[in-house]
Amino acid sequence: MTVIVLGVPMGWNWEAGDPCEPHEAEWCAACNPNLTRTITRPKPSPKSQWVDPGDATRRPWETEDAAVLVALYFKLPFYAGDDSQAENHAIAHALQRSPAAIDRQWRNIQDVEKQQQVQHVGRLVIDTVERYLADPAREHARAVEICRRRRWKHLEMLLVRP
């Protein structure tokens, strides 16, 4: 069975059970629909650039990464940010983050948008969401430009699709 992610051909035609092309992770629920939830922590693949969640070092979020993530949040359905979704994996791969990190920030963005539980959300996320809400068209265009400059073609496609 071939699955085309998001309904648009992005070069990611997966056969059920095959590893995902962007990250080759056997724990990906998008390409392993029969995956059991017994795996608690994803194993980084050789191609993976994100920091292993077990690593003691943490990399702070950059302003541009946050701008793109917020624009994607407002463009995509909420479920796309869940770490079991293919969209999340595409975002994580481009931003060099773990799918869990994308999932957490996605929920932080939701908290800021709905003005709830923001005491544990970082200032960068709060400021980025507020900037987006103040001028969505400008911030969306800025996110598209960041994707083009950084050659994040998959994320740009997510931002510009109807």
C-alpha cells in the first residue's frame, strides 16, 4: 500500500512498514501503522540531525525556527503537530529537532493562542505567537521566505498549499 503524505506528492511515497525516507526511523507511526506503543523513546537514525532526547545538552530555539513553526501551526490542522503524524516528522527533520520537541512546542503555541497555562511557555514562543496574531499575512510571508532561504522545500510546500 503506497501512502502519499498530506495528499500531495512530496517525494515521500512510503510502503507500509518501510522506514520514513526523511529520517529512516522504525518508530514512525506514519509508516508503521501497526506500531505498538511499547517503544518509549525514538532511536535516532544515522541520517537524523536532531538532538537525541537522552542527550543532556539542549539546543535553544532560534527566532526563525519559531516563526516557521508558528506559521505552520496556524496553517495546518492541530493534529499535524502530534509526534505520531507524518507532518510532524517532516517539520522535525527540517528543524533538526525530535518529533517530541515539535509536539511540545505545538502544544505551547496552542496554549498561548488560547491564553491558558502560559506560565511554563518560553518568551520566544509567546512573542512569536503574539507577532503572528498581530499581522498574520506578514508573518506567514516571512515564514515562507525563511523556508526558501534555508531550502526547507517540504515546509514551504506545507505553508503555500491551499
